[in-house]
Amino acid sequence: MGHAAFLSKNTFHMPTGFYDTIPEPVFWPVFVVATLAAVVGSQAVISATFSIVKQCHALGCFPRVKVVHTSRWIYGQIYIPEINWILMVLCVAVTIAFRDTTLIGNAYGIACMTVMFVTTFLMALIIIFVWQRNIIFALVFLVFFGSIEAVYLSSSLMKVTQGGWVPLVLAFIFMSVMYIWHYGLRRKYQFDLQNKVSMRSILSLGPSLGIVRVPGIGLIYTELVTGVPSIFSHFVTNLPAFHEVLVFLCVKSVPVPYVSPDERYLVGRIGPKEYRMYRCIVRYGYKDVQRDDDNFENMLVMNIAKFIMMEAEDASSSASYDVSNEGRMAVITTTDASGSPLAMRDFDGLADSMTMRSSKSETLRSLQSSYEQESPSVSRRRRVRFEVPEEDGMGRQVKEELMALVEAKHAGVAYIMGHSYIKARRSSSFLKKFAIDVGYSFLRKNCRGPSVTLHIPHISLIEVGMIYYV
């Protein structure tokens, strides 16, 4: 208010109003405080950008980037190096190009007013769909605040030619990146959905699936929540051998901020029991922190064991398998450790190492040793062994299935992922070919791989290359 009062009486000080309104004795203290305030404000904008990018990535609207969790105690405090470098380059480029605070202020003004105007529209939608209020109330809110902000926005748009075009161009670029990435992911998912393997064809192969079943657990990452992905048939067609226990793992980001640990894991069965095929859906909210969980494999095995026990206790499990029951899933709670059907103990380096050595070749042990030396975090992971307790109430079939699961876990876990190449069909339009063959392909090659994002150990990773014509 003092600033405005001074300028109303001294209009000729308008170009340098900030400096002229400060009294001479306190000029430098105020200058230092103003500079620090600008630093604090810019840091808030940078942190907000990191959070928004992370949430957009969780919703499939932004390419995969490196997310560093900077605090062990503050939940959700993250740092994204790529975004930080982009912001730095853009800030330096704008400063060097304009060299005038007036032009930079015009660009900042248009950005702020556009954000406020869009926020008003989004708030009206929240009033209708989230708060479940009357649509008349939402329209009154939109007309009242929207008309006020429209006046400010129209005045800011007059400065488009005087530096205001910068935020509009940047918004168009980032929106194009987000749309192309989301469009490519959506087309890839539709291809997987249309080309998934039917359950009838799987059942016709018999328990061995027409291939050699080797010891171990095979985790097949897929975006599908029902059916068998085409990557599985592509893999066994070229290499007719697979693990004794198959788990189709789907990691989903749901449009809610957080998912409770008790509601995170959904486990189901694919085919009859002798097939040893399961499906697990792991759900995260867009604000959930997907840390490098050392116990992920152990939690997965424990949840599958709980599902086997729940299925045995269910009276309907005694009925014969039906293809229509394929989509049935069970929510497995993780907090109730007393009801666990498996006993877990720490790895005994003396006794258990002899068993592990006898089950692995010398070459594999050498590779694993070198990998652990290069990746210290892997060697620090907690190693455990599972045991099936001797209980009289446990059925013979349930005990055999649990024993097969435990033996497969001790034999090793392999991660199978699809390394897809998406190409547009020849009959596609020019815009679609440009978006898929140029835009999405460029983003996919220059972003972080899904195996890095999901913290998958490289020594256990198998990538299957496929070409998707969409």
C-alpha cells in the first residue's frame, strides 16, 4: 500500500518505483530481504514442479524420469535432476534473450493469470463432481470469479507481443509432450488388450503349457489386469521353457493420492491349481512413494501364500475351475502377520549358502558376486528363507502348493519385461505417424527404462523385444 501511495503522488518514478520507494537508510537491508524472498519463492515453484511432474508420470501423462527421495523422514520430498536442469536452462535462456525485467514481468503475468483462470474452471468441476453440490452454485462461482479473472487475463493478453508469448510457447511444448506420451501408452495398452492370449487356449495346453517348466519364479510384468499378455506367448514361442511358478505382475497407479498398505495387493489365480499360475496387482496412488523395497519379493511370496490359504478356506474353491472365474481377485492385507501360512527366518550364511551354491552354477555365482560388488544396495538386502510350518489342519494339496512356492522362491526369481517398439501402420494418417514414429519414439528412447523405475535388479532381468503396429 505504501508503494502504491508513493507512485500515485510521484508518477515519474514509475520505471524504478521499487528502488525509489525504499528510504535510503534501509535500502540495502530491504534489498537483501527482497532477494532472499525471491529465492524462497523460486524454490517453492521448483518443488511444486517436481511434485506435479511426479504425479503426471504416475498417471501416465509424462515420460519416466529419475525421482530422488531426498529425505528419509519427510514423506514425499523429491528431487528430479532432469527437470531441475531444464528449469535452469530455460531461466538462463529467458534472462539472456530478454535482458529486461519488464518483458519478463509480462511473461510472468500471463502465466499467473492463465493459471488462476484455469484453476477457477477446475474448481467449478470440483464443486459439481467432488463436493456433489448444486450445479447452480458452481455456475454462480464460475461467473463471479471467472468474470473478474477474465478482465485481468484480457489485460495480460495485450502483452503477448511484449514477452508474453514465452509461457504460451512453453505450455504448448509441454502439453504436446504429455499428450504424445499418453497417446502412445494408450495405444500400446489397446494393442495388448486386443492381442492377449485367451484362457481357453492356455487350458488346452495342459499343466505343462506345452513347454519345459524349470525351477524358479517368473515375474511377468504386464499392464493387463485380466488375461495372459502376448509377451508370454511370444517368449515361449521362441524359447519353449519357463519357470515352475508364473506370476503375472501388474503395477498400477490409481487416480487417488494414497493407497493403504492393506489394500495394495490383489492376488488371483490363472487356470487350475496344478498350473501354478497367479496374478498380482500392486496398486499405488499418484502421491505414493514407490521406494526400492528390499522385501518386495518376500512380500509377494507371502501374499501368494496367504491367497492359497484363503482359497482353501473358501467353500467355493472345492468346485472345478471355470474360465469365467478368471477375473476374481482377493485383497491381501499385509499388516496381519499372525495369519501368515509361511514361516520366515533370516538367511543363515553357513548352512543356507551350501544349499544356494549347489543350486547355482559357477558362472552364475561369479556374475552375481560381481553384480553385488557394483551394486552395494543389493548385497545389503535382507536375505530370508521360507518354511512351511507343520500344521495338522493344513490340507495335503495346500501344503504341496506352498512347498512348490517356497522351493521356487529358493531357486531364484526372474523378472520378464517387454521391450516394445511401437510403430504406426502404413495406412495411418500423417499426424499419427509423426506422433508415434517420431514423437513417442524419441521420448521412449530418451527417458528412463521401466526396469530402472521399478528397481528391478539387472542380473535377474529378461527383456523380450516386440514390435507393436498400432
